[in-house]
Amino acid sequence: MIIVMERGVCEDEANKVVAELESVGFTIHVMNGVARTVIAAIGDRKNIELRRLEALGGVEKVVPVLKPYKLASREFKQENTIIKVGNTEIGGDKLTLMAGPCAVEDKEQFIETAHLLKKAGANVLRGGAFKPRSSPYSFQGLGEEGLKIMAEAREQTGLPIVTEIVDPKDVDLVGSYADMLQIGARNMQNFILLKEVGKLHKPILLKRGLSATIEEWLMAAEYIMSEGNFEVILCERGIRTYETSTRNTLDLSAVPLIKKLSHLPIIVDPSHGTGKRDLVAPMSKAGIAAGADGLMIEVHINPAHALSDGPQSLTPEQFQSLVKELAGLSGFFNKRI
Amino acid sequence: MIIVMERGVCEDEANKVVAELESVGFTIHVMNGVARTVIAAIGDRKNIELRRLEALGGVEKVVPVLKPYKLASREFKQENTIIKVGNTEIGGDKLTLMAGPCAVEDKEQFIETAHLLKKAGANVLRGGAFKPRSSPYSFQGLGEEGLKIMAEAREQTGLPIVTEIVDPKDVDLVGSYADMLQIGARNMQNFILLKEVGKLHKPILLKRGLSATIEEWLMAAEYIMSEGNFEVILCERGIRTYETSTRNTLDLSAVPLIKKLSHLPIIVDPSHGTGKRDLVAPMSKAGIAAGADGLMIEVHINPAHALSDGPQSLTPEQFQSLVKELAGLSGFFNKRI
Amino acid sequence: MIIVMERGVCEDEANKVVAELESVGFTIHVMNGVARTVIAAIGDRKNIELRRLEALGGVEKVVPVLKPYKLASREFKQENTIIKVGNTEIGGDKLTLMAGPCAVEDKEQFIETAHLLKKAGANVLRGGAFKPRSSPYSFQGLGEEGLKIMAEAREQTGLPIVTEIVDPKDVDLVGSYADMLQIGARNMQNFILLKEVGKLHKPILLKRGLSATIEEWLMAAEYIMSEGNFEVILCERGIRTYETSTRNTLDLSAVPLIKKLSHLPIIVDPSHGTGKRDLVAPMSKAGIAAGADGLMIEVHINPAHALSDGPQSLTPEQFQSLVKELAGLSGFFNKRI
Amino acid sequence: MIIVMERGVCEDEANKVVAELESVGFTIHVMNGVARTVIAAIGDRKNIELRRLEALGGVEKVVPVLKPYKLASREFKQENTIIKVGNTEIGGDKLTLMAGPCAVEDKEQFIETAHLLKKAGANVLRGGAFKPRSSPYSFQGLGEEGLKIMAEAREQTGLPIVTEIVDPKDVDLVGSYADMLQIGARNMQNFILLKEVGKLHKPILLKRGLSATIEEWLMAAEYIMSEGNFEVILCERGIRTYETSTRNTLDLSAVPLIKKLSHLPIIVDPSHGTGKRDLVAPMSKAGIAAGADGLMIEVHINPAHALSDGPQSLTPEQFQSLVKELAGLSGFFNKRI
């Protein structure tokens, strides 16, 4: 790492930084420029915390040379990771289409939806049983009852199911029903929850936090992986910006960037990413064109009666048309449907 | 609430919206303008979710008239809430000064710090036993051992203690040691944790999320309050913006705004808010001048050896000088130290 | 428009608002809810400024029902606007590919580049003669000499040329050379410049400001159009967010959103939008998939010797490969190359 | 500066970077770490553009060691700059209070306001004659007529006047009336305008751009100074963030940070910074407490009839009360009124 000293610091202060670094095994080069002294330290970044160095007298800034994540990095593993969920694979040469309503609300309706989605070409079924809602007065999900409905839908359609986990103590419960567990945007830095799902032997769908940097997102994946669970799928779902004409700003550049930095698969959620039904189809195509391994799309039989996120939900018919469009498009990106 | 219909929608679609609203008890006024039909609905906002209305055919936008929070609002309770923590009161005519290291690292050092802080004028002692860290490889706190050290420091100094809670299952454990529990920025929308501390009979210090709006922050307070715990103190600690020369952007306008919208006390954390030691003193004064009920300041005996957040920590001597400056200043704001 | 009065305002204050609105020709409906009085005003928004109403005693907020732009809106003109630049058309069924170096640096090099770009499939040639640079010590462009070089390149290749205008007094000069004038992101709200190019009979490429909302961007187009020049092409080039791993955050959702709100053509600039050469190709494809009418791409014969923006420039060979990929892709989006 | 090479680059690529740097006079140190090669270059940053280095093959990132601004930096000039405007000084031991309406609308009203402000304690009179408005249909200011009214007010009250300049060709005109020229937020990177006012011998009030970093802001000051005009006063007026409950987010940390990085005076504009009348007084005090040299406050005799920015304007009576409060407070910050 590189340490830039403040202007006019005495040699003594620079020596203290050097001593500190040498004491934890770094090899040091000191460069005295006209206006600044710069210290380069070669060694294992994990041996010292950057902000500890910043706290030393006379230090202006510390610039890390290496990335803080290891297991999640492309340097650690060159080839793409392919993750099996039920009888489908994410990250390989097939496009993954996850679809379903934001929340499981009613058994009959959910199962009917599942059959329609299967027919339309979805290969993973989504639905929320435990819903994190910004108001305590909003519908919070059916809980285990919702999980049972999802399991029933899987039995009838053969589609694997993904659902959100919000409480660390529910990991075994949700894990006993779901084929894949989702960590929502608001929990991306709920480290307790990340560690807990890291102990599970199930794929984890890790949504990007509302204001998470690419690096923080990969560090959240690292949390899960450092507990032994390497089956992490990333999901770009829009970030918070000053723009209010969309619910979030879908950051599609994250797709090729993640592909460069990491070996993990990445999918795109244009429903939360835009918050507007009209934008779901164009941004689905854009996501695929940017190189995503799949999509997660909200579909509701009757969006106007959805208990949450109706305005961004497609009807099953709209989803079916979109899949047809994607089928032609995906060939260009070495993906098939 | 106000519903603006899209341009050129047929009467039939407007009628559906009206019927939907009337079915849940709203009184309706329809206004047909030249370019748009606008529907005004008078009634209880809790009866229907806004986004459900937005999902109805022909609806362009839905504008709520009332705020979504009730218990936390100034409309619900006109007078300021004053909260007792140990033998001090937050929100009244005395400035609350919470100080201490980011993490409890060492018993002897912590207790020495506590005595110095007491002497300098602090009235609440802070310290982290469970630390949420962005890297799984960083120091994660001493856990219960840390809580014991804090309790010992309280015994010796008489200062009440505040510490962060990160795992819902630890609420009773942490509650058995601490006088006040802190919900950190990353957990502001960890609704499971909010509900859990809502069942406790202890004051809760609720930090603003990294990219939380004022409304979302008050909704997080509402989560705690809706479970029966009304002792919530808000803490502004900086928001995430494009600016990188400070760690966060301390949003001091939040102080007078919260005072207008809510009856809850609000304090300011200039240490996390700026991330830079040099800025802590001026932003402490600015926070008081903006009307804050107190400050939370990181103090470490040896910032250069702090296991976390050294660069933003004051030394006990620097803290003491700051308290002296604040003592004079606070008189102007009807607060005493 | 809708005016929400503060809680508990007296009838007198509401009456003043009503009188104010009636005096400028609005028709008024007053609704007295349990907690708030709401006033709906039907009439021409241009008759009064919203913030003037907000300043009236007792007003909590003013919600406009109609958009502030007219000429730029899809409501004003239903069919897509197609703009002719040289012998190419923007906004029709052909994909527009604008390419060239950030700055014109050297005559021979620029003309060689122009021939290579023409061969590769570009249909508009870009290049900067007047460069807005964040440092006064950086290369500021060749000025009129640069324009002459561009004109020479046009003569040799037949490609129309687009270049940035930064000084209102240069509008005639630049207009006498260029086929299309570009307003850069930093000047999107330079209203003097917008009015000046509004008087010209040349197409204007209007880049989105670094932190401009969709509405502000369309209002900037409205400035140009209100002076009589209807030939405005919008260009999404990334917005400023907290994310630092890309130079800007390319907001591709803006493409389908603009298509819905406006009749104007829109293109995407993935070079500035990402700031990274590796991301240009995937984000070009994503831009097309999102529905853009064209792309603006930086190409430099020797990126490592470019006087500005080398890291985001493609070589002519890389550009040629990209065009080949786009040729297949664009068929899916009813565009040809 | 420090150049970090990509993982696994061949020696040849590193050698090219070294050669490039040596050719423009840098002294080089190469460090070969386990995972990366790092090149340190000592010399004058102005000799090469950073982004040109980033464009070289194999370069992962370039980290500058020195700041890009010189004349504006505290390193260039240690002592605070004090600027004389009329018979008052900005940046010294007296608090500067600039006040007045957003726009000059009416002669009689403006002159009456000027007398009231003088009496209340203002020492600079502000008013807009050329108004940059986001809509072409909004009131654009009285132009030269407005300047004449301001000059008349100065004659009657003795207060110096400050007004915004938006068109480079008006620099002489505005300069012939005003004591200080204001560059508005939207024009902070209008480099043509910056250079033009840099040639003037008048103080320039440089507002921070809506999404300008501290570094970009100081670079804008550098533009003015590099033309020979060293009389630049910075004005923090809020930045654009995701928060919508205030018009902008007033970044008061910028005050002590600018004081550290630069010798230039800095004032705060709480009117634009918050957009809400209720927040102007608390944020004025907070600005002073953060160390600002003065304030710029919008005052209008009849805010409800202001042609722009009424909701954030104080009445002259409210301004007078605020000045009284500030008089006591400012003593603590070694400033007098």
C-alpha cells in the first residue's frame, strides 16, 4: 500500500509509520519528493487496517494497492462460477429467468401464477414470505404459510424457488423450504445474517444495497464465502441517486464491471431497478445486452390488487411476450433460453 | 390523498379508482381539468397502500397528503420528548455528551478513558462490543467481554453506557448490561432488529441510515414505537453523497427539520459524519448551533492504535478542550453542560 | 395544481391562497379533510410560479399536475422527431454512430482517423475544438484551427461533423463549420448558451448535465426549442452518484423514459458514461437494447497519447469490431446500420 | 504520483510507463510486489495529464500525490486572504452579512428593502438582475434596469452591492455597476465565464456547483485566479443528494475543510442551501459555528409576492431578529457584527 505523508512532516513521523509497518511484516520503500514524502509498503494488506495507518501523526492519505476481497475476486478464481439451483444452472450458457409476485398472498393465485410462468419460460420461481417493509403498518408477508405455498408450487411445476430471508434465526426454516435464499438490498450489510447464510449449503442471491459501492457489495459476498458457502449470485437492483423519475437508478455498468472483478454470476432486477412497469421490458433487454446471466422480474396476475409493488409488476401475458423477445436476443450473447 | 390520472384516460378507468377508494372508506372529489382528471380522496391513509393505487390502470401518480408516521410525529405529540438515561436526561435543557472509543479493546485502557471522559464532562459513555465491519477479516469486537468492561466502567464512574446491538437474539443480553442500545446506520432498516428493541424498556439510539431519507428514518423510529417503546433518540451521522473529501456528508439541516416534524430528541455524531479528526470540533459546534440535543464523539487514548476508526477519534485532551468551548456556546442555545 | 395547507391553518389563510389563484384565472375546488385542507386549482400553470404559492402563509406543499415543458413533450407532438444531419437521419430506423477523438489534436491524425471511422461504419464524426477542462492548466483545444481540420475531414469522407460549443459568442463561428453543435454536460443549464443555439438553424446535441433530473434536461431542450430551433437530440452520458468505480453512472433507464415523455431522439455516450474502455462495448449494446437511436463513442488512434480522455477511448480496430457486433444486434430493435 | 499496474503485466509494459514519465522529467522508483508492480514518479504534476497515464497499457490506476490547484491552496499562501468590498472586509474578524431579495423586481420596493437591511445590520446588498431560471417561461430578471436600481440603493445606503453575472459578454456592464460579481452554482464550471471575470479587478463570489466536489470548486477558483484576479470568495449553497425534504443538502463540513485546504474566505447561503424559511435561522447559526466568514440570506419585503424563491426568503423583521441572535453568537468565533 502507499502512504502519502502531509506536507512538511518531520522525518520522525515518517519513521514511526515505517516502524509500524515493518513491525507487521511489510517491506518498505521511502521516497522523498519535493513537496511530500511517500512510503510504499509491500506485504499482506490483512496485517493492518488502513484507517489505523490514517490515524498516525502526519499521514495525509493511505492508498491500498490490492482489493480487500479475495474469495470473491477474479484473481482468486479465473473461470466463471456456475451455480446449480434445482435443475437449472446460473452463470453458464443459459439465461436464468426468475419470476413471480413480490409477495405470496394467496395459495390458489400463487399456484396459478407458477403454472403460467413455467409455461412462459421462467426457470426459477420467486415470491416473498417474509417482507421487509418501510412501514410497520404494511403487509409483512404470510411467513411459513407462504413458504408452504411456494413448496407446493414447486411440487406442481418442478421450478426451484427463491425467497427472501430477513431474520438470522429463520435460516434453517427458510432453508428447509427454499432452493435459494435471497438477501435483500436493505440487509446487504446485515453481517449477522450474511454469516448465518454462509453456513448453509444453499445458493444465496445477494442483492446490492441501496447505496452500496461495487467494493462493499463484493465484501458482502466475501462475508458469505468466508463462512464456507461459495454459491453466491449477485443481483443488481438499482441504486439510490438524486433522480426521482425512477424508483432507483439501475446501474447496468455494474454487470460488465462485476464480470471483470469477480467470478460470481450476476443477474439484473429491472422491476425494483426502475419501479415502473413500462421500463421493465427495455431494461431487461439492456441487462442481457450488458452481459447479465439472468433476470429477476416481478409478475402478478392482477397488479392492481398486489399487496406490494403492483406498479412495477408485469402480468403473466406481458412476461410471456418479454420472454419471446429475449429468446431471439439472447442468442447474440451466447445465452439460450 | 391526490390521484392524478394519465392524459386522455377514459371515464371508466377513473371510475375504477374511485370505486377502489370508496370501498375502503375514502370520501371522493373528482376534478376534470383540461388536460388531466384529478381525484382527491379524504380518509385514513393506512386503509390502502399508495403503490397499490399506482398500479391501477390510467393512474399517473399518487400524492399523499399526510405523513406516513404517526407516533413519531409532532402532530401526535406537541411537546418535546425527554428521555432519561441513567442519571442524565436527553432532550431537555442540558446538552448530552456521549463519548468513548469506537470499539472496546482493552479493559484497563477503557476504564482509564472512562475516568478521563467523566472528568472532561461527558455524561454518557459509548463503546462497541459487537462491531459491524465491512470486511469479515476486520476486528469484530470483544462481544460479551466488552459489555462487562463497559459495566465495570459505569460502576467506577457513574456514567450510563450506550452500545450497539447487531443481532436480534442478543437484545436481552445487551439490554442486561447497557443503559441505552444503539441501532447502527447499516441496521436502520433491519426491521427484525427494530421490532425486537421495540419490546425492550430501554432507550434506543437510532442512527440515520447511510442513504435514508428523513421520512424513512422517522418510519424506522415508528417501527420501534409501534412495538411499545417510545424512548427513541435520533442520531444524525452523515449521509452518502458523491463527495469523497469527507467520509460522509453531515446533514445538519436534518436537526431543525426533525425538530419540526417530530417530538423525539436528536443528537449529532460529527466523528462518523466527517471521518476526520480536524472537522470534529467545528462540526460539533455547528451541530449545537443547529439545535441538537447532544453529541456523540469518538475519543481514543491512542488514536493511532485504535482497532477501528482512529482517524476520526479525538484524544481525551482534545475532547476536554472541545467541551470547554461548547460550555460557553451552549448557553446561547438554552442548553447547559 | 394541488395545494396542501399546513395542519390547523385558519380559513383566512386558505382564502388568501384561493384569491391569489382566482386572480390569475384558475378554477378552484377546496376540500376540507380531517387533518388538512387541500386546494385544487385548474388552469394554466404558466400563470403563476409554484414557489410563489409555496411562499404564501400556511401552505405546506404545492404539487404540479402537469409537466413544466410543452414543446419537448410527447403530449405536444405524438410522433417521433427525426432530425437530418448531413446525409444521415437521427431518430428514424437507422442507428446513428457518432465517433471520433475527444479533442482534435493533429490534422494528419484526425483525418486518418476519420477515414478509418468511415470505413468502420460511423455516420457522424465527432471531435472537440473548444474543450471545457476542469483545470486551467489542461489542454483547452485548438479552437478555430480544430474546426478547420474537422471540415477538411468532412470534405474527404463525406461524414457530417459534430463539435462542442462553449462560448455564446462563438455560435456563428462554430455554426459555420459544424453540421451539429454539441452542448456539453457542464453547460446544460448555461441558459445564455441554450438561447443562443436556439436561434440557429442547425441540429443541437444536448448532453445531460452531471446531476440533472430528466425534467431539468427536458427543460433545457425547451429553452432551445422556445427560441425556434426544434432540432434537439438528447444524449445520456452518465450522472454523478456516490459510486466511484466508474467515472459516472450511465442511467440507461433514461432512454425508455425519455421515449415516453418526449418526441425527441436520444443517443447514449458509453465512453463518458463509464470512463473505462472495457465497459464501452457492453454498455453500447445495452444502450441499443434500451432503445437508443444511436451512440457517441470516443475513438483515438493512440489512446495512450490522447491529450484528453485516453482511458475511455477505443482504438479504430476496437470500434470496427463493436460496429460488427452492433450490426447483428440492431436488427432486433428495428434499427439498421 | 503513484501508478499501480494491473496484475500480471509484463515488464515491457511497466517499462513503457517509466519511459513516458522520464521523458517529461519525472524521477522514477519501481517497486515489484508479490501481486502488483507499483511505480512512483516524483516531479511536476502539470507535466502530464493523469488520464493520459491511465490510458497506457497495463495501468490499473493512477493516484496523484499533490492537489491539482496551486494558487487557491493553503500551501501556496499560508495566511487567510481578506477581501475588501466597498467599505467592508470579507475574511477578517468581522462577520459579513449579505442580504436582499433573490431578484430585483421593483425600484421602490428594492430601495425600501435596502434601507431596512442596512438598519438591521447587513453589510452587503444582494439582488439579481440577470436570473438563470430552469424554465424559459419564468421571470428572467430586469437586466440593466435592475443594475441601475441596485446602484441607486447603494448610493442611498452606502452598502456595496453583489449581483450575478451569467453572460460572458456582460462582464464589463455588470462590473461597471456592481462591487462584487457572483458566479452562480449552475455556472461554476462555465469556464468561459470564469476566465472572463478572472480578467476583472473586482471581487468574485463563487458559488459551489450543485454536484461539485471540493476539489472541482477550488479548481474553478483556480481558473479565476490563473487569469490574475485573486479576489475570490467561496460560497457553500448546498449540494444535490437523494434527500428531497430540503431543496439541497447544505454541506457545512465544507467550511472547515476549505479553511484547511485554501486561504480564500468562505461564506454560507442557508436560503438556497435549505429552500425553507424555517431552516434559515438555525442553519445560519450553524454556518457561523462551523467557521464561515459570513452569510448570504434572501430577504423579501413580501415573500408571498416574490417573483422567485419566496418560500426561502425571510421578511426584513425576521432578518433583523436573526442578526441580533448572531451578534451574541459571533463573539464566540472571534467575529464581530
